[in-house]
Amino acid sequence: MIAFLLSPVGRWLAGALAAFALLTAAYAYVDHRGYQRAAMAYETQIAELKAAAVTARDAEIERQAAANSAAKTREAERLAEMQAQAEDLQSQIEELQREASEDPDAGRVVLGAPSVQRINKIR
């Protein structure tokens, strides 16, 4: 074996194997460094995307809160309007009942002019 390595063909073969091993090691080192750079670039990009997603989520939560607040305000206004309308209607009903109880023709079979006017007020 030693005699083969000392021969010109053996030295050439040993040199070729050493060169191949050296080139393979250099390629593996360079490839590993390139992988690390790419991994770092993508990790940075992923972190930026996550930060943008958090910002967008916070903005959406704020938008929804503002929309809900505006809707509750409109609801409260509408409820106040409806309550006022109900109170007006209740006072109108009480007024019509009072007028009906004071009507001298209340016991008659036909409707008199004041009775017709009260019915028309309901419409």
C-alpha cells in the first residue's frame, strides 16, 4: 500500500482525493454560510410580517370598538325617540279616553261628530 502511494499514480490519486476532499469541505462551508444568511433574512422577514399582523389586528379591534360605540349611541338615541313617541301616544290615548267619557252621546247606537273626530285622530 505504501509502495502504491509512493508511485506517481498513487501520488496523483492521493492528491486528487485530497483536492476533492478540500473542495467538498469548502463547498459545504460556503453552502452552510449561505443557508445561515438566507435563514436570517427570512427570520427578519417573518418577524416584520408578524409585527404588521399585530398592528393590523390592533387597528381592526379599534375600528370594531368605534363602530360598536357608534351603534350603541344610535341605539340609545333611537330608544329615546321611541320612548318619547310612546309617551306621546299614551297621553293621546288618555286624552281620547277622557273625551270619550265626557261625550254626552257616548251611549247612543250611532256615532256623533265628536266620536268620528276622535276615531280620525287615532288613524
